[in-house]
Amino acid sequence: MAKKEATSGKKPLWVLIVLSVITFGLYPLLRKSEKKKSPLREWTDAILFAVIAATIIRTFFIEAFTIPTPSMEKSLLVGDFLFVSKVSYGARVPMTPISFPFAHHTMPFTESTKAYSELIKLPYYRLPGLGEVKHGDCVVFNYPMEDFRPTDKKENYIKRCVGLPGDTLQVKQAQLFINSNAAENPINSQLAYIVKTNDGYFNPDVLRKMNINECYAISNQGDFMMFLTNENAEIIKTFSNVTSVVPDIKKEHEGNVDIFPNIAASDWNVDNFGPLYIPKAGTVVQLNMGNIPLWKRLIVMYENNTCEVKDSTIFINGKATTSYTFKKDYYFMMGDNRHNSADSRFWGFVPMDHIVGKAVFIWLSLDANETNIFKKIRFSRMFTFVQGYNISNSYFIYFMILMGGIYGFNYYRKKKGAKPAKK
């Protein structure tokens, strides 16, 4: 008689390990158990599955963010809830993989308790993406100046990419130039304007309807500072009590030490900046005492070298040199609210390893300044796509129609399939 083969149904340990690896740890939760699970076990497995699945999605595919500050007004508004694509530029493999689920750098409901451990640190690696960063993209990135945190745990910022690796950037009288050509201005970009009136009054309801949220009295003579789009500036000029509306643009050579490269010798300011070369990987730059303030932070903090200056001689990693070859690509970011944005004009370049993803979709928008609960939701911005310098029309009504159709079809199918009661 032939011997019966054992059929216990149990898979070898190595098979379980391989399946767990290729399913990102989901296989133990997906496979059927031979034993009936208790309600507690079922809930535990369901929660664990949800946490793992959501972590994989937000790490490698798409993540939700919100706009907390007005630096991108009026393109992206305070209260916009965004989906940011990780696959657009390629998902970045976590460099600090041990962290509390769904937390960024601090634990929920705390201000300083770390939500991550630096016990394990991985080198920077980015998966292949659908494309590269382009001029005009709304990019989420890690704020480069937070040297006290690992790269992937630095604060998340969102700005518009205006300068790519290899570009030469300059701002003249608030107009951006890339490679000596005037750059396209976002349709809804804002500048600060000095608005003079003869009575010192603006109807707050009128300003709210115009979506003007930043209006400040700056004198007792009826002078205001307003952050306005070109369109709103033209409308304000027509008000009967307004005597002048002038953009608050700084003069050339009116230096500001708060502006990159943050030295007293610089005469750059927020409206007159550069020209500045944006480093590209493999590019060689000549180093001297005049330009070392521009490049020193990149060489030391982002490319992990030592850089010292002794007796007017520059030493990199202990060797005297007059040139440096960059290892990384860098980008220049600016907010659309040009006079109310802390961006690359203040702190310099964004390295490629700090790039998180591309803003692609607004799924909800709430107006914090609106007290009427029925007007608080900006329905016109819900289910809109971020398309370069523009925001698409809302697809929310189409989504609601689709959901209504699906619900109606399921209701009809269940009702039609219900068996009649026996008499």
C-alpha cells in the first residue's frame, strides 16, 4: 500500500518569511487561520492591517497634508486639505524607519516628545518616479534648516519650485527671472500693497467677499498694508475712499541680513535677489572668499564635508582647494504670496533628498475666517486638481452624482433580489 503523504496544510517557515516580505508584512493578516478567532483577535488583526496598509500607502504612494499658513495665497489657501503624490518624483524610502504610526516628528498631543527613534538610520534612496520636479510645481519638502532632526523628520513645507538644478535665478523689482528670461507669474500670486484712504475704513464684509484676509493698519492717517492679487488691487483702486494703491517693493541694493546668504555684505533683498546659480550634481564651481558664504552650508550640512577658511585659504576635508564638485541636485522654492513667505530667498537651497512629493489634489477646503457654518466649507475648491500654476474646476458635484448612482444601483439590486415572503 502506498504511503499517504502528510497534508497538515502548514507552510514551511521560509515560505512564510518570503510571502511576508513580498507583501510588505501583510501576508500573516491576509492568510486564513485554521482556528476560529475571538472578537478581540479579529479587531486586533483588522486594526493592525489598517495601520500597516495606511502606512505603506502614505509612505510610497500618497499622503494627506493641510495648508496652515498664507505663504501660497491665493493659489493654495489656508484650510486646503491636499493629497500629495509620492510617485510623481519617486517615493523616498524612509531614512528613519522606526517611528510612531501616522506621526511625523513629535508624538500626538505633545510639543517635544519624539515620535521616532534614530536607533536605525538608512541611507537616502528614492524609487523611480513618474517624472521630475518642474518649474511651477507645488512641492512638499522637508525644511532644510532644521539641523537637529533627521532629514525625513524635518518640518514639512509647501512652496512653488521656481528654480531647477543648473538654473540661474534672479529677482528684479519683484519680477522673477530664470536664465535671464522673465518667469511666468502665478495667476493668483500676491504682493504687499500700501493702500491710502481718506477715512481709514474698510468694510470687513466686502474684504471677506473679495477673499482678502490680510489687511493691517500701519498708521493713524488711514494707511493700510494689504496682501493683494493684481485683480484685487485693481478693484481696491475703484473704492471711493481710496486715494492710492502702491505695491510695497523694496529698492535695489537695499540689503537685508535676513536674506540668503545672511551676511551683512550682501545687498540682496526680497524683491531684488541674485543672480544666483542653483547647483546641479556634477557641476564644478570655483571657490573664493567672495562666494564661500553661498556654498559653505551645502558643502558641510548637505554633502557631509568639512569646510574651513584659514588665512584666506579654503580647506575642504583638510585639503586646500579652489573648486568644489557638487554631489546633489538643488532647488529654489518660493511662495506665491511673495511678500509673506519664508522661502529660499531667506534660507537658500532645497536638496533633492529633502523633496517629499507633489501637491496634486484638494479634497476639502475650510475657511477659518468664516463664522457661518454653512459657508465654512469652500465647495468650489473641493475635488479640484493642482495643475501647475492653476487650480482646476471642482469635480465635487460629479463625485456626488457618482456616489448617488452607486447607492441607487445597490439599493435597486438588493430590492429586486429580495425573495417574496411565503404565504
